[in-house]
Amino acid sequence: MNLLASQGQLRASLARWALLLMPAVLLAGFLSGELAGSGPGNLWFDSLGKPGIYPPPATFGIVWTILYLMMGFAFAVVCSAWGARGRGSAIAMFLVQLALNLAWAPLFFAAHKISASLVLLGVLAIAVAVTTVLFWRIRWYAGALLLPYLAWVLFAGVLTWQILELNPYADGSNASGAVQRIEF
């Protein structure tokens, strides 16, 4: 017997996946950044010279929130595409690129490994490009939703490279510029 889902059932499946995956991806990104101490307020990062193309700090929170929500929705579209050829590979590749994404903030902000984080961004860009192609094959708009993310990862690579160029001494350093206060 061949069972087909109605359009309403398909929309409901997408809605359920979206309600689960959009907040999950956003939360994962948020936790990665928070646990790594990313962004302004990180003494090590604040002490680094920034390139001229470095956007205002508030930009990062806004952009990453939008990108994580778009990633989560694209993932929901693919997860709800039951029976689509290549769905399993696309889901696996999304999880790989997400793991790489989540590893970047701890590597850069917590471990202060600028060179290693630059390499990671290169690997991440390739993984996102592959994921985008796999998503596009399943639902073109799922792949299209990942294009701004790919562009931002490439931009992050340029920023990281320029930060490394401006601060070669800071690669792997533990110096935060903080002063220790001792009371007698």
C-alpha cells in the first residue's frame, strides 16, 4: 500500500521540525559563544588590534541570531522532506558543519588559537558549501537559506586572517591585559 501525505500534513511536519530545530540551533550557537566568553568583554579579544573592516560589536549578535534561525529553518525543511533522495547525507553534513561552527568560538576566544581557528574556518566554509549543495538538491530554498551563512563564514575568515596579521604575538597567548590585584 502506498501512503501519501496531504499538503496539510506536510506543512504540519515542517512546522514541528521548525519549532524544534530553530530554537535548538540558536541555543547551541548561543551556548558555544557564552561558554567561550566570545565578543566584547573578553579581555584578550578586547586587547587585539582590529582591522578597518571590523563591524560594530553589536553586529555579531544580530547577524548570528538571524543566521542560526535561518540555518535551523533550512535544516527543518530538509528534515521534513521525508523520502527525499540524499536526505540522510544532507542531515549528516549539516550536523558536521554545525559541530565545526560550534567549535570555532572556544578555539578562538577561549584557547586564543587564531591560526587554528583560521584553519577551522576554512574547513567550515567547505563544509557549509557542501551542505548548501546537498540542501539545494532536496529543496532549493533550503540551500538558498544557507548562502548568507556561507558568506558570513567567508567574511569571518577574512576578519580572522586580518586579526592574525595585526596581532601575530597574540596567537596562542594567554595574556589578557588584565591586572591582578593583591590586597595585604
